[in-house]
Amino acid sequence: MSPVSSRRFSLGEICDQPWCPQVIRDAVTDFLQHSTNAWGQYTSLLPTLCYFLQKTKSQRVVDLCAGGGGPWPTLYRTIRRAFGASFRIILTDRYPNHAALRLVSDASCGSIVFREEALDACGLPVDLTGFRTLFGSFHHFSDVQAKRILQDAVDSGNGIGVFEMTNRQAVTVLTMLTAPFFVWLHTPKIRPFRWSRLLLTYLFPLIPLVVMVDGIISCLRSYTITEMTELTASLAGAPYEWEIRELSAPRSPFPLIYLIGTPKPS
């Protein structure tokens, strides 16, 4: 099936807006974290991620736009076995979901920690070093912002990995229309428990609606491999090696696209 559009849309997700109520935003990131780990959506990239972490001799990961924890409750176990108990995963977000991140951190035996303050992926503190990752969030940024994120990784000498599950194919966009069903199905299993989540899912179904709308917008804003390649081609500074590919994803008919950049050996 053909793409809905040959160009990215410039729409903005509801949860990205400052006026979005925190109770809605946290509920949406809770659902995304739960579903991502329940379906193991990013497990197929673990060998690739481990390879590049080893290549860059990274001692920690700095995850940007972590929301409620992303796929790390599943991925960290493999990372911990491969790199030891001292390896750290630091979760950051512009709108951190504190309750969810605290649960993820507590369950990881110290492997996962999070920053409580709001951090913008386009401007990280200079002391926050490590291999940077963005799971299902790169499409939230405009071309200018996306280039700034990649350029900042190059300027700081940190490796970076971008992993996306959405695309602009019509079938992917149409699939998002089924999102409310999965929200209704999975809500009783989501932790931390919140009465507000039940009310806003079943009685006043704002959460299913926002998940569906933001899912559609995310698809329409997704970068293609060609567009990612163009972003990396325009970067300045120290030479970097860029790998941009597709992988199959468990329980998904849609491919996982990744972009990984690492400093070129001197």
C-alpha cells in the first residue's frame, strides 16, 4: 500500500502540547510503555544495540523522551547481562512521568535511574554523557530539531540510536484506528493503578481517543530512511559513521527503522 503523503506532516501530537493535562499525558505514556513491553516490540534490535554499545565502549545509556519508561523494562535485562551490573540507563523526558519511571527504576535493581527535572532532547546538559537513544519519539521533532539532536550527539562525541515503529504507509495509519480497542483491553493491567485512568478510559474515553489521534499524527510525521539519510548528510563536525536500516519487529507487520551514529575510529 502506498504512503499517505510523500512529505512529513507538520502536525503536533496532543501529548506534546503544554496545555495537555498531566493526567492524560501520563496515562498515554503508561499505555505506550505497557504495550511496548507486553508485545516486545523492540527486542529484535537488542543484538544491534549491544554491538554498538560495545563498539563505543559506553558505560551508560541516556534515553531521551522516555515517557513512562519505554521498552527499557524489557531491554535492560539483556543489557545488564552483557555489560554487567554497573551499566546504567538514565531516563529523561520533557514531561517525565514520575510515578511510572519510579516503578521502572525500582524494579531494575539499580540498573535504571531517571532524571526528575524536565529535559529537552534538543539541549541536554553537557555533563549528561552516554550513548543516547530515542524509542518511538524521533518523529515528534521537526527537521530542524531532529538535526539539532543528531548534531548535539556529534558535537559531544556520544553515540546515538534512533528507533521508530511508525511510518507513513496508509495501512499503518489505518491500523491506528484500532488503538482504542487495545487501550480498553490493556488498561486493567497497567501499573501504577490510577482511578483517573479507569474513568478517562471507560466512562469518559479521552485516553483511547488521544492514543488514537496521536498515533495517527505520529505516523504522518514519521521519517523515511531517505529523510534520515538526508539529515545525517547535512551534519558538521567530527566524522561519524551512520547506519540506517529496517528490522522485522515481533508481533508487528510493520518494520522497525533504526538510525545509529557512532564516532568514526581515528
